[in-house]
Amino acid sequence: MKYKIVKFAYRNNKNPKIDFDEDFSYLSDVAKWRVPYRVNGHRYVAKMTCKGWIVDNVGPFD
């Protein structure tokens, strides 16, 4: 899962500094993973399917 987020961040940012500072959580009601991460100090939250597709990416939250 981390590989998919890193790939997504590199595609959308120039020289991103990526940090996973919180635990991933599974949202059973929508069958998706909630993946919080930081890119260059800005907090984002991605929702991913079990196969690794990013279906929603919200942020930045500061």
C-alpha cells in the first residue's frame, strides 16, 4: 500500500518528502483502507481499495 501512495505522490508533486506518521485503518462499512500520510509537511488522507486503487485523496490539511 505504501508503494501506491509513494507513486501517487511522486506523480503529483516535485521531489516529495513522504512520511507515514499514523496507522492505516480499515473502514469496513465502505470496504476501503484509510491511509493518512504527509507530503512536504502537508497532511493528506487517501482511501484505497483492497487491491491498492486510490479512490479518494483529501487534503492538504495543515
